[in-house]
Amino acid sequence: MHPPLENGARRGAQVRCPACTRFHAPGLLCPRCDCGPVAPERYGAARMLVHAGVDRYALADRVLLLPTSMAEHLEARYARMWALVRRLLVGVRRHAPALLLQGFEAEVEDRWAQRLPWNVPEAESAGEPEEGLHAAAPAPELRWLSALVEVHGEAPSPAALEAVLPCLEDDGRFGCEAALALTRWRVWPRARRYRVDTARIARLALAAFSRFPEQGARAAVAWVRATGQAPEVDLLLALREGLRHPDEDVRFECALCLQDEDGLFDAVESEDLARASEARGALAARGSVRLLERMASRGDAAFALDVLRRLPAQAPPGALSALLAVSDRVEGGLAAALHGWARGRPFAELSLEERALWADWALARLARLSAEDALRFLEWAAAASEADRVEETRAFVSAVSESLAREPPSLRVSRFQDAAFSRFLTLADDEDALRLHAWSREAPCMEPLLEAVLSLPSRQRWGDALAPGQGARLLMALWTGEGREGLLAPLAKVVRAWSGGSQEAVFIDAVWRRFQQHPDERADLLATFTPWRAALWERQQAAEADAVVCFQTWWPVEDPEQLPERVETLVRQSPPEDLSRRLEPVWKAAEARVEAWPRATSLAVSYAAAVLSGAVRQGVDVLGPDAERFLSWFPGLRERVAAASPTSRERRCSRDFLEDIEVDVRLIREHLERRREREEQAREAELQRMVAASRQRDLERQRELLTHQVEASPPAHVVEVAPLVLLSPRGPVQPLDLEEWFPEARLRTLLDYTRLLKVMSANNDVMAVFEAHGLSVATWTSEATAWGALLVRRPELALRFSELFQGPWA
């Protein structure tokens, strides 16, 4: 007879029931399922019959009725399957020492006893277990055990954590072991990311606490971790007993759950860096004064970082000074970690003592760190809208200024896009402005810094009322001083690209004040701030009522292309009586610009000529001299325009405007000629009127003289006197005829002198003629001598005398 095959039917003195696979005393009915007794050596054949569908109540009889050969065949088949299970148990025994709970070999054996022969382990699982078996092993138990072993280690992989999660669905050892493994202090923070069922873990922890008393402390830890509640009495006692456990890890777990300061403090400087870090964090969360004292005296960067990760924002007294003490003696000053912790409370809400500590640290330590760190702290310290009124904030502004000054321009320029740099600009004082001025002269920093200053109102979320005015002040601070020439082109580019919206007016006002106060900079201001010219011109007009002063202020410093527009504004809005005064500076501007800008200049002159022509033709007589001067001046301008070459920038002027001007010249000339003709006609009419009036006066004087002579002669001796002949020239009288050469004499004009001679030639009684004209022989002699001398000296007068005397008289 062959020796019995291994089939897992015996465990000590007990045998396994082939129906329910549970162990009971041999030779008896199964107390659980009432299956009849089957010999252990026929257990495998009985399981094969159960798999074939034999009822458990008839199973014992059917096994006895099997032929021997069939029974041995079925038993051999089952033994081959069980051999695979035994090989699987080799891997289970290998993992068992690393697990907290014992008995996994028996539990895995029982699980597979229930599965055979319905489910058989794959042959590959019989190989030697390898690292990471949980990721590839076909048998779930072996995969779970491998994952549980890794989770009990220090750094389980995500794959191991995911492999352990299904264990929580098991109510046996696998579920309890998974609950204990996932709640270890090293693993629990990572396990919670997988959204584990904490209620299930709590139930499994209580089950482990009851079934495995030797792991009571660990089970209590698992329950506290899963529920986050205070433990009940029996669990609390287990935790307190765990503080004296021989395993250091168990003691630490219990101290964490109980928040036992002594137990945690023992681990603060543990050689296990992870345990020391966790202990520091736990004590920091409690605000332990002992921990802070230890950190201040001999803590390093790692110590401080562990504390900062868990230290509450409302830290206990002494925490800030201890942290800053560590910052002073470690590389990098713990800047990032300190900033992350400090952001928990606004700087403005700190006590005066805390703000003073921060300010001292900023000046002594932060100023020596990178500008990135300094800007980050300034953003925190100046976050409140009233930060500019918190005195300690200035320390962070100074730290930013110092740290930026120490960086090379290529690195400094990268900070200008930081939002915190905008806050620095808002709070910058005169000393900071000097540094900004120096940076603006550096090629890499020039354009980005100008852009940051101009866009300050739009980038700034603090102090809306403060940012625009500060931006304008900084812009003018960058403008002044040496090296402005190199700033003009980049600034012009930034101004063209910037759209300031409602805040643009503040910058324009600053530029306008500079324009008023510094005449020597006006050309640079207008060339740089080209988009703002219209607004600056409006301010010029509002500030200066005299349009001529405005024009004379702007045209020498403005772009020559704008001359036509300025001339048009000057002359078209002019009242007629003020046009003469406005035209003079226009001609001067044209004289200065014609060679360089012939087309723009001719357009400007055409505007002025059109207005002058219109006013002259409307009868504004006061403009006559201006029209005459323009007519005499224009030919020279025309020659200069024709000789000059137009520049490529004269885009608005596609041609010169000489033809347009010549039309106005012709209209002015024609109007002046017509006016002179009218004046000549009026003058001749006036002369005729004056001659007629003179003739009438002579007639009246002759009548009076005759009447006087007749009345004065005696009636008996009346002497007949020939009447006087009264004469007047028939031809036109010229102004020369009526010009008074001897105002005090009787013969004042050439007409008076000639007429007297004509009368004397037509009358025999010379004395009567003298008497009629109020002359005596003596006065006639003196006046005739004077007229003779005058005619000798003035040939044109002698020529006119000859024409009058020889001409027809009436």
C-alpha cells in the first residue's frame, strides 16, 4: 500500500471536514455541517466528490463505495492541487515574521482548502517570492502579504498602498493587519489620500483589540487615528501601557495619540529623522515651550522647518524670537518656511513687540537674502491697505531695496514683473527713488522698469488712491538727472504701448508740470510723450489765455508736422481785430521751418493766408498793412519752398500748397487794388468838393469887397471899377495842388498862388486884386519871392505850376 498523500486533512489531532473544511475530532459527525466521518487519507477524494455535486449527508457512504482505483485516482488529483497550495504557503511563511499578527499560514491554508478543487493556485506562484510580489503575484493572499510587509516599512510605494486597501474588506487577519498597518504614523497621512473607509478601519481595530490582546496598544492607536476621538477607558489604558512598551515605535505611536509631551520630547532628537520630525511637529502644534527653548538654543534648519510646518499662526510667546534666532544662523534664513508660516496672520494685526522683531530681522537678515524672498515678505507685510501707516513696514521696503541693489541687472530685471515689486514701488521713498533712477540707466532694466512704473495703477491692488500719484512721482524721478538721453526712446515705446485708462490723467499732470517748470526739456517731453500731446495742449490752453503765447511756446519744441494744426488753431479762432498780432509769429515760424519741412510749412502758411484773405475781403481795413507785408514776403517763401526737398516724414502733406497760397495772394491783391481805386475816387471827389468850396469862398469874398467899395465911395464922385475875374481850373485837382507849403501866408497852396496870377492876368486893377485876396504890395512881394524860391528847389512843384497856369480855367 502506498503512503498517504499530503492533502491538508490533518492539523494536530483534528481532521478537516470535507464538506465545510473545518477541523473537528476524528471519527465523528461534523458538529457544524453534520457530514459523516471520512478517513483522512480519503479527504481529497471526498472533496472531489463534493465538487462533483454529492450531498454532504451521503458523502461518507459514497466515499466507502468508491472502487479503490477510483479513490486513489481522485486522491492523487487532489494531492497535486494541494501541492500548489503548500508551495504558496512557503511564501506566506517568509512574510509572516514581518507582520504584527500571527497565524496567517493557517488562515491562508483554510482559505485555499475551501477553494479546492473549484479554484486552484497557478503554478507560477510556487516560485521563490521576489521583492514587490504584491504587484505581480497571482495568488491574492501572497500579494496582500507582500503589500502589508511593505506598508509596515518606512516608505511604502503607492502600489503597495493600493494593494492593501482590498484587505480592509476581509474580516479576518488580513483586515485587522491592514487596519494596523495603514494607521501607523508613517503611513496614515499617505493612506488618507486614498479616502479609506475610516469607519471600517475603526471596526477592524476594535476586532483586533479583542482577538489579539498582544497588539492592544497598536489596535488602540488604529482606532484613535481612524475616529479622531478620545479613546474609551479600555483603549486609553492600552495606550498608556503602550508608553512603556519595549518597542520604540509603539511607544512613539502611543505618545502621539495621547499627546504626551514627555514621550514626544524623548524623540525630538532621535536618530530616526522621520520620528524626530514627527515629534517636533506634534510638539509644535501644542505650542510646547520646551521645544521652542530647545530650538532657540541648538536647533538647526531641519529642526526649525519641522516646527514651522505645524506651529499655529497664533504662536505662544517666544516662538517668533526662537525662529528668528535660527534664521540668523542658517543658510537661506528659512525664508520660504518663515513666509509660509507668517502668512497665517496679517502683519498689521501683530503686536508691537512682534512687528518690532520682524522689522529688526528684515533689516539685519532679510536684506542679505535674495530679492525674491524680500519681495515675498514685503507682499505679506504690506498686504493691508493701511500698510503705509505701519512704521515697521518700512523695514521690509528697505530690505527689498538692499536685496535688489545687490543683484546683477540681468537677474534684477526678472523681479520687475512680480506683483510685490509694484507694492515696493508704491511705498518707495526718496532714497529708493535714487536706486530706481540708477537702475533705469542700465540697459537690461530700462524698459521693464519704466513699464512697471507706468502700469503701477493697473497692477496695484493696494491703495488705489496712492498708486497713481506715486507712479507719476517715480516717473518724474526717473526722468530727472543725468543720462536722460538714453531714456527717451525706451520711455516713448512704453508710453505708446501703455493704456492707462482713468489713471492716465495723473501722469499727464506730472508731465505738464515738468513742461511748465523746465522750458529746456519741452522738446524732449513732447517727443517722448507723443500720445499725450493733445492733453498737454489742452492744459496749455487752459493755463494760458493768450493764444499767441501758447503758439510761441509750442511751435519751437513740437514736432514740425504739428505746425499746420497749431497754425490753424491760432488763426481760425482769432477775432478780426487780433488777427494781425497772430499772423506775425506764423510768418516767423514759417521762416524757421521752411527749408527742413517745406510741405508742412507751406500747409501752415496756406491756413494763415486763407484766413487773412477772408478777413481782408470782408472789409477788415486794419489788416491792410499785414496784407501788403504778406504780398511782399510771399515771393521769397515760394522760392524757398520750391528749392527745398520734402522729408520722408511729411506724411500728411502729399504736395506743397503754393498754388493754394497763390490763389489767396491773387484774391488779396485784387481786393487791395479795388480798394485803392475806391480810395482814389473818393479822394478825387473830395478834392472836387474842396475846389468847389474854395471857389465859393472866393466869390463870396469878391462880392463882399465890391459891396464895401461901393458903400465907401461918395455918390457924386463914383468911379467905375472893372469887375474881378474869378477863375478855377477845369482839369482834375491833385493832392500836390492842395498841399499847404506856407501855412501862415495868404497864398498857402500852389492852387492859391496860381489862381492869383491868373486873376492878375485877367484884371487890370492889380491893387483891387491884392485887396480882394487880403494882400498888400509888401506881402505880395514877400510871398511871391518865397514861392519863386520854392519852385526853384522843387522841380515837380514847378512842373505842376506850369501845367496849372497853362491849363484851361473857368
